[in-house]
Amino acid sequence: MSKALENYHKKRTLIVMAAKKLFLTEGYRATSMDRVATTAGVTKQTVYRYFASKAELFRATMETLAGGAKGSYLFGDGEVRSELLGFGSAFLTFHMDRERLDIMRLIVAESPKDKELALTFFDAGPKGGWVAILTSFIETRLSPNESPHVLAKLYCTMMLSMRMPILLGIREVPDQGEICSHVETVVGFFLKGCGC
């Protein structure tokens, strides 16, 4: 990689990390490109050289936070139940990360006044991530009567059923034992519902 390209990537990463910090602590609407520039230690013109708008910068931030979802989970060729348990554990652990919980709080709080924010979030994260990976597995390994995509969304929704009390601050993030127990329960219901 050339020095110029390396510097480009470093500066872009610096700007995205500064934006992420501000979006998560101050919210989307309260974060200005000026503040991002100051936090990143660059000029406002530099920020605009990399990102034409705050919406574009938010998309880059969402893609960074979605990092582990896009194609990083690989199913093996083990027994279906154990494969779904492994996927469920990875999925739930991913979504219980503090930054991902904070971004959900931001989306829930601000998207009613800015629909584009929610659309950007879904396009950068949930739309092509975990559900797509699971849909492929269901198609090839379960041969269900229902749509594999619908079943994958249902499975992921059941997994995330424990998230709302955490988002509301009613309970703490579950430990690995609680996650495993929840995953076991969901996989049991899911397989029973699929007739497996």
C-alpha cells in the first residue's frame, strides 16, 4: 500500500472514530461536523473531503459498528442444533456489546424525527448481516415449509427479546451463562416450531 493511501485510510479512520464517539455520547442531531473535526484533530474541510455530509459520515460509522455482522460468521457442517446454538451465542454476544446497545438507544430516540437515520441504520447493519447468513443456513440445512428469510428474522427477533430491558436500563447486560441459557431456550422453540 502506498504511503498516500495509508495516510488516507488513517485519517478516514480517525474521523469515523471521532464521529462514533460523538454520536454515541451526544446523539446524531447534536453532533456537528465542526465537533467531529475538532475531536479528530483535523479541519472541517478535511472532514468534508472524506464525507460529503453528516449522513454519509453516520453511514460509515454504522458500517464500522456492523463490522462483525457482514459475513464474519461461518456455519460449519455439524448437527443443526449445535450450529444454531453457536450462531445464536455469537449473534447475541455481538448485540450485547455496549456500543451496539448505545447505537440502538440513539436510533430509537432520534429516528422518529429523522426517518433517514433509521433507514441508514438498517441499510448499513441489519439488512445484509446476520439474517442473511442465517437465511442461507436455513435454506440449505432445514428445507422448511416457511420462507427461510422469515424464519431467520423470527429466530433473530426471539434472540433479541432480552434486549429491551437492557436498553431501558432495567437490567444489566447478561453474562455469558445467561446468554447461553437464553440461546438454548430460543433454539429449542425454533426447532420445535420448524418441526425438527
